[in-house]
Amino acid sequence: MAYTLAAPVVHEETIQKSRFIAKAAPVASEEEALAFLEAQREPQATHNCYAYKLGNLYRFFDDGEPTGTAGKPILHAIEAQGLDRVVVLVVRYFGGIKLGAGGLVRAYGGVAAEALRRASKVPLTEWEEVRFVVPFPQVGRVHRLLASRSWTALEEYLAEGVRFHLKLPAEEREAFWQELRDLTRGQVRWEG
């Protein structure tokens, strides 16, 4: 099971007189990740390096540091902790001492990893969209079932009954379908 962050986190370290500030947050889309980066970047800093991961989509940026020494280590920190839907920005204020390629990899990756280690994490829930139709006499039972789980659905009225459009946790789909069939005495048409 993949995890994401429960809330944004900030971690700061000074390494060889350079100040590194890691800022991480959960995100649901690439647009959210880009908005976070824009809002959190520090234009007066020497470098604003980042990485984000959203399922199979990932990006990283070295912002003037030697290729592969900043963004990629940040992405590795995200992946090494089994995280998804996460963005990490590491801001560097240069302190006058060059760290070399290995030192930069350790600094950027280490600060990002420590920020992520300190963050509270929550399991990612995969949501699945389903549709089903029930005859009018069964609608009240379906409403009670949905309310018992705190789920809401869009309803579309048809000649033969009501079509429900619902998002539910993927792991609960089969149990919900069985309960729905039992509750409506088999008077339900699953549309996927």
C-alpha cells in the first residue's frame, strides 16, 4: 500500500555553511504540485530544486545545480519511503563552500528524506467510480446504506428507477456490491 503525507512539513539543516530548507506536501494533481512549488519557492535563494511523484507521473528539477545532484536525489527520497502524491522543494542558500557532486547528492537527498521521515503519513485510498440502477421502491434502502457509510452519490432519474453514480474505495467494491444485492433483494443492475 502506498502512503502520502497527512500535512505539509518543513525541515531545515545547515551543511558546510549552506542552508537547506526542505518543504514537502501532499498533492492530488500536477497542477497542485506546480502551485505549491510556485507558492513555496524562495526567489532570493541560490537554488530551488524539487521533485514530485503522482502515480506514474514524476518530475524533478536541479535549478542550476550539476545535473542529477539535486532533483533526482529528492525524487529518490520520495520513492524510498514508499510515498506517492507528494511534492518536495529543497531551497538552498549557498554558504561559500562547494560540496562537490557527491556532497550535493547527500545534502539534497538527505534533507528531503529527513523531512519526509518526520512527516505524518496516511495510506492512499484508491477510489473507483461505479454506477447502478435500482427500482423506485428500493431507493430509500440505498439512501440509508449510503448514509451509513457517509458516501454521497449523484442520482439520475430514469423510467425504470434511479441510476446512482458513486465513488467508493476500490477495496470496498465487492463487499458493497454484495450488500447492495442483498439489501435490494437482487433488484439492482450494476453498470460498472
